[in-house]
Amino acid sequence: MPLRFQAATDVGKQRTANEDSFLTAPELGLFVVADGMGGQAAGEVASRLAVDAICQFIKLTDEQRDITWPTGYEPSLNHGQNRLRSALMLANQEIYASGAEDAGLRGMGTTAVCALIEGQHADLANVGDSRIYLLDDDGLKQITNDHSWIHEQVKRGVISEDQARSHPYRNVVTRALGATPDVDVDLSGMELQEGNLLLLCTDGLNSMLSDSEISEILQRYRDDLDAAAKALIFEANQKGGEDNITVILLGYSED
Ligand code: CA
């Protein structure tokens, strides 16, 4: 199998509950990380609903090629990206409807980052401030754009990446599944190369560790994804573990 993978999640050092959810479905080529928000119970519900709804639609479109696309088919996107786009839009609708029905869940939402992998090709989707990173021969780079207020400030040069990690408004997301009746999904695609590593994570990782710290850990353990996942969580907790931490690592090799 050309793809190795490892997932891990941890409540962190400060929170009492873990509102993150993740899914690894290698038979579908699908990997998802979601970070719920809206208060303890609601956050857990939102991230779990997202992961389940996304998986359900990817499974449906894996088994049946000739479905009617409930959210339309965007001709400028490839098939995999259309599957992810619809999956996240349907998840959004489901979470939004559940939040509207139940006072205890009102206002809940969740981030989601997804990788859908077929052979060498990876399609990626993002809503919110969870992240996908690529480690290749040139080092570590973030592939997704954070949909957060703080990212807007960093982009505009108002504050630095370092300041962003401790800023009081660092948790304010500007896009989430379930927050509004409709959602825009960021989509992209890439060809994986020998030795590439993808990291999907919630902000409990990258708010505690800088990109260079994450890069150093991944380089050190790139041949042992289990050790890499454990080390990422250990180091994020060492730095304070202020939030739930979830990581999925995907390693691509041709043999
Ligand atoms: Ca979080």
C-alpha cells in the first residue's frame, strides 16, 4: 500500500472534554479532522456530525457514480473535489438544522479539513482554522488558508505569526460548518511525490507549536508515523496543551 497513516487525539492539559473528531477511512481514501465549537456538548456533537456526514457522502459517491448531486456539480472542479465540496455542504446543512432544532445545540459549529486520496492524487478541502501541512524535500508548508480573524491580521501584516499564537482573539473563526445556512468550501488538489507527508491537525497543535517546531518533529520521525503523532501531541502538551489536539499523518511512498 503506497499510503501509510496514523491518527491521534488528546484532550490537552486545560480542557475537560475533547471536542475534536477525526476519521480515517483508507478504503475510501478519506481522512478528516474536525474541531467543534459552541460549548462542550455542542462542540462534540458538531464535529462528530461533520465527520459522519462527510464520510457518508464520500461512501455514497464511491459506490454509485450516477447520483443526482444534491448541491450541484461544479464543472470547474474535478470529481474528487466535487465529492468533497458536496460532502462538506451537506454536513453544513445537517449541523445548521440540528442547531436550529435543539436549544442546547444552538450556535454550534465545527471546522473540517479533509484529504481524499486516489493513487498519487490528493484532493483537499477546508472550512475553518484547522490545517493541512505538506512536508516535502523543501520542508514544511501550510497548504490550507485559515478562515480566522487572526489570519486576516497576519496577512495584512498587522501582527506576526508569533504574536498570533498568543493573541486573545486567536480562536475566532470566520467560517465554520453549521454556523450559517450555506458555506464556502476551499478546495485544492495535488500530486503526491515519493516521501511526501501530509499533516491534518486542529489548532490545539499549531497554537502550541510553531511551524518550525512541527517541521523538526516530522523530520525526526518521518519513517515512524506512530512515533511522530505521539511526539507532536507530547510537545503540544509540554508547551501548555491549552486546547484539544488532533493529528492525522499520511505518508506517501511509491513502493
Ligand atoms: Ca480547537
